[in-house]
Amino acid sequence: MIRFLTAGESHGPCLVGIIEGLPAGIKIKISAIDDELQRRQHAPGRGNRMKIEDDRVTVLAGLRGGYTLGSPLALQITNFDYVNWKDKMDPILEPQGSKITAPRPGHADYPGAVKYGFKDIRNVIERASARETAMRTAIGAVARQILETKGIEIYSRVVCLGPVKISTGEPSEEELRRGRQFAYGIKDREAEARAQKLIEECRNSGTSVGGIVEVVAFNLPVGLGSYAHYERRLDGQIAQALMSIPGVKGVEFGGAFDLASSDPGVPGDSLQLNGHHQILYVGNKNGGLAGGVSTGQPLIVRCAVKPIPTAMPGDSVDIATLAPVRGVGERSDATAVPAVRVIAENVLAWTLLVAVLTDGPQANSQLAYPQS
């Protein structure tokens, strides 16, 4: 079994992650994990919190000389902002300050407080925070290093930031690879300028903007996942993983929504035989998946990211007094979209690694030809 667990509060001492089930003897570069953390931290639209932090991973267990031991791999990311919150977030001492009783609409505040019986919503805010995705990014960065040894590459781009179109068309693997170094996954200074202008408008008005992120995985084998049981369908696993990222409200594979609103027709791709007697797909309307199984085509998945409601707390009801109030104010990014782009890459990497290690094509399959 391969799985992971994260722990930690947004303003607590640190975030912790434990990965169980990694094979022994795999080379892990800590610098590659830190690179992903820095991409997430310094994405456009981030708020003042990211000026305090310096996200880097510390290995606590499971690695020796840079190689996995087969035992659980334990990772830690320090929260530098904890020193400013210690009186409120000390794990042992009684919290100082007043309780938060005004839930923010659009967050886990109210349903979380009801579920666990909290009278102080801070207990919900701290764990439901997107800060947790820093550790999931680190865990995914471990996974993508293993995938890369198998030739599997993952890239992404921002399709739009609210009404601002960033990317169009179907980019090649090389175009996405070159775009990795740019904030929105493409080299387009004009589009970046339009996006930055919108972000500044949000900051000045105290609002937030959403958008769409596209993630693409190349060089997958045919046969990851399974049609045989619902929980083994790879598209279902990917959708669940991506939907667990705070702010993601919708997931689309390939051209799903265009197909849903198109004229009657056959929404599939065609199969052809090439000169090397390999069976290949032509077209990719279904985003590299059929029946919950990878087809060998590029896997294309998009995430719809909502504006961050923290920036616009909205009308609420105080859970202690039942009086009408405004939701509690918290620090907020102007947009989460460019950061979600990085998080989604690494969340997808983990999901694909689990599929590769536990539910790949049968060893005796004679049809699992790669696309070429």
C-alpha cells in the first residue's frame, strides 16, 4: 500500500507529511521538492503571508544518503508566521484572545464548527486553510521525481484568469515544458500584463478572481486504472484528488463540457495502426482516458477555481449570539489560480504514481503500446 498523511495548522508550528509505501533505493532530490514549494509560494496573486514564509522541506525520517529506505518518509515545512500567532496557536497552552464566532460564507467555517461541535471557528479555519497544500505539493514533488524515471512528465498552464484569456489552442509537450518557467505556464508578456492588471485591481478593491487551470501528463502507458470497479477508475481518482484542493469547484477531462453542449455525434477518438504495427489514437477529445483507464494519449484535465471568499466575507450569523454579522476577516490572496496550477501538477503526480505502482497494465499485456 502507498499512501500519505498530512498534519498541521495554517499558523501552527509546522506542516508535517508522512508517505508510506515508497520502494527502497529511490533517489530523492530535496532541491526538486523545494523548487515546487517556491513555485507555489511565489505564484502571482499571493498575499502578504507569503512574504513571511520561506517554504522548504526538512526530511525527518525515511531517507539516508538521498535514497529512500522503504520505511515511512517524513517531511516537515516550518511555518515562520507561527511566532506571530504563538499566543493563539500554542499546541499546549490556553489560547489567548477572543473566540471567532462569525463564520465566512463559502468556507468550511460554519459546517465545520457544527460537525465537530466547536464554539471557536479558529479551529476550523486553521486546518481547512489552503496552507495545507504546501505539504501536498511537497509530497507530489516526491512522486513526480519517481514518475520522471519512467518518462512521465507533467506540465500545466493557466487558461484564463476570470475574464482575461491567457492560453488558447492545444500546446505541444515542448511548448508546455518551456512554459514551466513562466508564471502562467506560457511565454506571453501581453497576457501576463493583462492578468497582473486584474490582480492589482482585485487588491485595490478587496476582491478576488477565479479562473481555469489545465494540467497535462505525457507519456503515460496504456492501462493505468481500471473499468472493473468504480473506485479504481483513474478519472474518478484524479477528479477526487483535484477537487480536494481548496477553491477547486469543477474538473473537466479533455473537451468534456464542449462535448456536452455540441451537436449530436460520436464523442470518441479513432484508432489507427501505424507503420510499426502499433495501435494509436488519433485525436484526444476524451483527455487520455476511456472507461476509467489511461489510453496512452496525453492526459488533459482542467480545474475551475473560484474566487477566494475570504476577500469578501459576506453576510453571516454569529454562532454565539445568533445576531446578523459580517464574516470574520482573514488575510487573503487576490487569486489562487496560479498557485493552484502548481498544486494541481503535484496532486496529479501523486495520483498517477499510486496508479503506476498499484494498478498499472498487466505484465503480459501485448497491447499496451505507447503513443509515438
